[in-house]
Amino acid sequence: MTQISMHKKSGVKIFLAVLGALLLAYLGIAIYFRSHFFPNTYLNGVNISGMGSADAEDALRQEIDTYVLHMTARDQKQQEEIAGQSIGLVPRFDGEVQEKINSQNMFAWVMAFVRGQKFEIDTVAEFDNDALKEEIQKLEFMKKANQKPPVNASLSDYGENGYEIIPEEQGSTIDNDILQMTVENAVSTMQDELDLDEAGCYKKPAVTSESDQLVALAEKLNRYTGVTITYDLGDKEEVLDGTTISKWMQVNGNLVTIDEEGVEEYVDSLASSYNTVFRGHTLKTSYDVTVDIKEGDYGWKVDKEREKAQILSDIKAGKPVFREIVYAQKAGSHGENDYGDTYVEINLSKQHLFFYKDGNLLVESDFVSGNQAKRYDTPVGVYGLTYKQRDATLRGENYATPVSYWMPFCNNVGMHDASWRGSFGGKIYKTSGSHGCVNLPPSAAKTIFENIEEGDPVLVYKYPEEEYGSAPPQTEFATDAAGVTALINNIGAVSLANEAAVAQARLSYNALPEDQKAQVPNYDVLTAAEAQLDVLRAGQPQ
């Protein structure tokens, strides 16, 4: 055997011997840790490295004797304490320490140097619960004066930025049950520090600023109040915006409703401001005389129900709107005079009319209005043209009259052509007028018909000093019962030719005082003459 071979065998023997020694040492140490804790081991925060169960319990016992729980309260600068001695804290071991040793893999002791290990035992000490409750109540943060209740997140009032979410306030009110349970657990497990906030020992706001329902509520309110409704009023505008709309918002829980009574009040204010119907009109006439016309139903009229419904719809749509008020009836223009610059001016005193189209005089004509003697007076007032009809037949008691151009403006009273009349204007209307309509020459009626539209204003007036239904000057008519009796006797045979005599007698009779009327013995002759005239007129157009 060579010398090199002998050296190799010797080296192997040494390696095996060392390896065996290391193995024996590893196994010996492992056997040791079968009954002892690994290095770098902590139990409930106490270093028990290399200790057996008895020594570990002694180490825990020493910690218990000097144990103090330090508590950090919300919004307080100084910590507060509960000493173990004040609550009768004593150790309690029920074999849990030995169980932790048994749970170790004794062959893994090497890894403990690298990773270490921490054990927790739910209960290593016991204490007097009543004493603990008393100690807790002595703490500063438990005093009522130091506890501020939590405040829920909420919505602000409407402002420049609409509705904003006001964040919740956590407050500092202790939840006694949770605090008691948390402190008991901390003491039982020998915790040194307890942060009450982190441990959830405070009562919390029920609603936070992240609440889905609160966020949705704010979004809905801001969508509604972000709406602007700009009303087109011709020469000006009126804006309904969040300043007013916010006053209508009603919140019940998570439900947003709109106060419809508030909307109605607003619509009433629109009507009060912009309705012109039934308020009378002032017209500077073509005769350069200004008249006030109080009668008639022409003018702007807000449709309150439909405008209210439209406002509610606009708000819920959540978008800006530029529109007119919803009207039940429209007029020609906004501003001082609502009839605009297209209108018919009818002067009953002069029996003359003017038709202006876009401010330009298009027609000027005489006419014949309602029969004054029979009290068929054409109504004074400002009206909108109801409609217009070509080739209509006008019907009434005892007559049916065909006309080519029919333009009603006040119930069954209107303008139309009167081809049967040979003349117009003057005093014809006093005794031989129409049933109330405005009789026009066919050419004038045609031009008006072709240029007027439904709704265009018709202004009918008379000069203030000339009242309808009054008796003509006394020099023309009888003024006492004897004179009226004579007028009636002079009627003679009734025909369309002496219609004026009948009218003269009627107007004179109507002008008598009541006591004088009773002294007219032949009044029945007058009424019979009028009835006969009605029969004669039945086939005659008016």
C-alpha cells in the first residue's frame, strides 16, 4: 500500500469522525429542546429563550407581578394606566406553556436562530373583574365631561356650491361593553399597550361622508337645484334657479320630493306678474286720442296647471332650459302693450275701423255695427280672433245669412262681409244695424281675412262721452208719455220702410222714467210693430 493511499484513508476517517461528532451534538441539542424553548422565543411578549416550562412560568410570573397596562385615549395627550396589583392580577397556568414546548419541532432548533418564534396564550393571568370595572371607571377618559358624542355626516343647507356633505365627527364617547371586553383581553394576555381608537372602543357615527345613500342624496339634490329655467319674455327674461328651487326640496330619509305647493305659489307669482288678460288695455287710437278699454278677454294668461307640471318635469330632468311660460292664452307681444303691432282697431263711435299689419296700415274702412235700437250693440273690449272661416252661414233666431269671410272675435260676434248693404258708416247702426257683428264692405273684409290670423287682437272701443243705449238728443225724440204715445200712433202700417219710426218710438220709450212709461196706453202697439219687423227681417241678412 502506498503512502498516498494511506493518507486518503486517514482523511476520510477524520471527516467521518467530525461528521459523527456534529451529528451527535445536533441530536443532543435537539433532545434538549424537546423540553425547552428554542432560542429567540417569546411568550406573550416575555423572552423565554432556552427555558423549560417551569422557568418560563416563573418569567411570566415575574412579569405579572410588575404588570401595568398603558392605554392611549383619543384626543388625550397623556396615557392612562391600570396596574395588575390594583385588580388582583395573578398567574394562571393550565399546562399551556408545556403545550407550546411540545408544539416545537425539536429538530428545527437551528432555524430559530434565524426566524425566532412568538407564542401567545389566551390566558396566562386571572384577575378580579369587579376591581377591573372600578379601575376603568376611574380613568379620565371615562368621565362624562370628557366624552363628546359622535355626530353623523350630513348635508349642508343650499349655498353657492349647492348642497355639500358635512363630514362626520368621531367624538370621544366610549362604548363601555367593547372597552371592558378589550381591556379584559389585554390584561389576560399581558399586553403592555392598548390604543383605544385602534381597538374600536369608541361609539361610531351611524352615517359617514362615504355613505352611498348620503352621496346619492347630495347628488340628487344638486341635480335638481342645478337646474335653471330661463323664461323668454320678449324684451326681458326671468330666471328660476336653485335659490328658489332649493326651498322646494323636501328630504325624508333617503327620499327627495318636491314641495308642489311651493311650485304652485311660484306659478301664481308668474301669473300675477305676466297675466294681462282682464286687466284692461290702453290704446292710442288712429285719431290720436288715447282710450282705456277695460272689457274683453284678450291678453297673456298663464296655464297654471301645465306650467307647474312643466317646472316639475324640468327639475327632474336636471338640465338647463330656455323656454316660454306655458300659456293658456297668448297675446301679440310682451311689454307695455300686449297687442303688438298687428291688430284691428274698431271705433264704434265713428263706425270706422283700421287694420294694422306689422305696424303698417293695411285696411281702413267704414262699417255697420250692432243695431242700437234693438239693443244688439257690438261689445266693447279687446279680444283675440277666435278663428276665420271662408264661406260660412251665420245663423240666429229667424235668420240664416251666408257670408264669404267670417272672422269671429267675441262668442258669435265677429267681422264679416255684408254685400247686401249699399252703404256703411254714419248712423246706420242706430236703427238698422246688425245683430252685433261688424258688417264690412266685401273688399275690406277680404283683405283683412287674407292677412289676419287666429289670436290676432281686435280692439273695440267708443269715445267716453258717447254711451250706448242712451237716448238721442231730446230735440229729436219725445220726452214725455204723451209724446211717446203720439210717436207710436204715427208708426202706421209696419214695413221695412218705416223701421226708423219704430226705432224712434222704442228709444223714446226707453228713455222715459218708470212712472211715465206706465202712462203710455199703446205700448202693446209698439211691441207688436217690433215683432212684425222681426218677421220682415227674417229673410234679410244682418
